[in-house]
Amino acid sequence: MTKNSNNYCVILAGGKGRRLWPVSKEKFPKQFVDFFSEGRTQLQQTYDRFLRFIPQENIFINTSKEYLDLVREQLPEVPDDNIMAEPIHRNTAPSVAWATHRIGKLNPKANIVVSPSDQSILNSETFQRNILEGLEFVAQNNHLLTMGVRPTRPEVGYGYIQEGEYSGTDEIFKVKAFTEKPDEKFANMFVESREWYWNTGLFLANVQCLTACLKECLPVVFRNFDESVKNFTIEEETAFVNQHFPSYPNLSIDYGVLEKSDNVYVMKCDFGWADLGTWHGIYEVKSRGDGDNVIVNSDVLIENSKNNIIRLNNGRLAVIDGLEGFIVAEKDNVLLICKKENSSALIRKYVNEVRLKKGEEFV
């Protein structure tokens, strides 16, 4: 197929992967792990997915400096100028601001899709069609566009999008409201109402619209740079970011831009989505054996047990009897056993407690 030279992709790969602890740890987080022994890591699979319909030179990777070598090792075909390594951890809004600045100078007509690096997409053809339809929509409209999927359970670890008025185009609707990580009561209400969709973390916009929206929520860092350096080089921009990136707030794109804008739309999608950043997401997407147990690359004898997900160290044998609805996950020096329900919130708590009581080597 002919790839549109105005279409760009930014893959966010700087997260610490805490929700998949202990298999994902801060020194080697989930996006760099081949979780299911498929031959490609989550980051590599995300890159492969977009390479089918986005020009290779238009795919950018945003990460942290501490993961730069991992990105280069796993994606050697990506030029250095297409890898943006932040000097310190911030949330996604500053990451997107940097990528938008670089792409905007390369192509003022750019249409950008921003994607997490830890997703499962079951129907790649539908995914490609939806993303290309979305890029066409934002090319013609100065709107932000999110991709939503109908929830299958009241997951408290996801964001939710409420459908509003129909846009008149495809399955695209104005967003009525956003809610990030609701409690169980509200999550149940959202699922039952059928008005709310999971926020996949995929969003699209043309570069001019996205730049304007980011100006509303972030300090004037890049505006000052553009006023002082008219025709910057990549090296000058990177040096400026290394110096000034700490002045950015720790702000997510969802909270900083999407939730505060009245110019956001959602496309209702059905490409078979799961967030591989959570244990429950992995449980949903993987095939299940007897008793609806998911055993990931592990040697297990299991009886009288159901609805569990198990992932152990290589060379370890587990014998499990009478367990229902649990996560059993082991990596190096940590073994986690906890209820699968509401595990995202529980694991955040555990990681913080372990860091305080036992030290950094365990997280």
C-alpha cells in the first residue's frame, strides 16, 4: 500500500511498568519484555503494527534516558533522530509536547497518532482501518480524537470515555466526559450504562491542533526556544530539552489535555484491544486452559483451581491446589500472590510499600 507521508506515529515507551510488577521492574519494564515468548517484545510488536501503514521515517519512539540502550537494541532500524530520550521521568503530556515540537518542524501538515507500547491488538486489519480513518478525520478537523472500546468488565485501572453527540462521520462521537480510574461502584455503573468506553490510550490530532492544546496546559518551554532559535538542529533541541525538561509538570495527556478540552471526540472501535500493562488485561487476552486458568511460560501442576493467572521463573515447578481468582507471579527475588480482582490498585500499593520497607532492589 502507498503510505501517506503526512501520517506520523509516536510510540510512548518510557514507563516503569509498575502494574505488571514483579515480572516488570523499573530497570527492565514491560515494554522491553517478550512476555509470551513470541519472539518480539511489546515495544517491537507495537512498532511492527504501525510500520504496516506509517512510513518508517515517520515513526518516533519516546522513552527515558535509562532505557535508551534497550530501545536501540530492540529497534536498531530506528534512526537516532527518531528516538527522544527524556532526562528524567515525567508523565505523557511533556513527552507528547516534545514529539509534537519535533514533528511540527519537520512537517507542519503532519497528522499524528500517539500510542502506548503495551497493548494487544487482535484484529490488525480493523486496527489499521480505524487508525487511518482517524488520521483522515483529524487531517480535516481541528479536533483531538481518542480511540475507545466497549468495556468487558468493571476495570478500575482503566480510563473511561462517555459518548456524546454524533459527529456525522463514521463511528465518531463528541466526548461528553472522561473519568480516569474510577472506583468499583462507578466502574460497574459505566459498564451497565453502555454509554462509556475504555480509553485505549491511543489518540490522534493534526500537529497544529495538538500544539495549540498543549500550550494551554504546559509551561512556555518550547515557545521560548522557538523564539530564540529559529532554525534549530536536532542536537540543539535535544540539548535544550535536557536542560529544561525538569520544569515540566508531571502531567498525563489524559488529565492535562483530553479531560480539560471541549474539543475531544471518540471513535468507537472493535479491533480486539487489551491493555498488556495489567495482569487482568493479560488474563483476558490469553487462551485459557482447564478451569479458565492462564499459565504463561511456566511449569505448573494445577488442580481444583480456576480463573488464575500464573507466571513463574524459568526452571521453577509450582503445584497449586484450591486457588481461585488469583495472580501468582514470580521474577528474580520477588513472588507476588494476590487476588486478580482490582489488582491494578493493589499492586501500586504493594510496590510503594516494598520500596519503603525493603528497598529499590525489589522494585
